[in-house]
Amino acid sequence: MNGTEILGYIAMAMVACSFLLKDVIKLRLVNAAGAVCFVIYGGLIGSYPVMGLNTFVAVVNGYYIWKAKH
């Protein structure tokens, strides 16, 4: 197993675990961090669909986190 594959598993675990959280802000923070990891992973494996979807997910999470703080 190489570093790229490990990053993919870390991203997967973060996104999956985020759905176990009750606090919506914490859920979105962990989910966004997982999405950012997936963006990096997608870049490393050359997968634009992985990068595109997870960029969208990270931006949406960021928007709702920002909206909740204001």
C-alpha cells in the first residue's frame, strides 16, 4: 500500500465517520476535511470526477459552516 492509497482510505474514513456525529457543524467540518483529502487524492490519481465532486462538497460544507457562524 502506498501513500496515495492510504490518503484515499483516510478520506473515506473521515467522510464515513462524519455521518456518525450529532453536531451538524462538527459533521460538516469533518466531512469537508474528508472531501479536501479526496480532492488531493483525486489529483494524485488523475481523477477529475473525484476532484470535481469533492470540491463541490467541500465548498457546500464551507458555505453552511460560514452561514451557521453568521
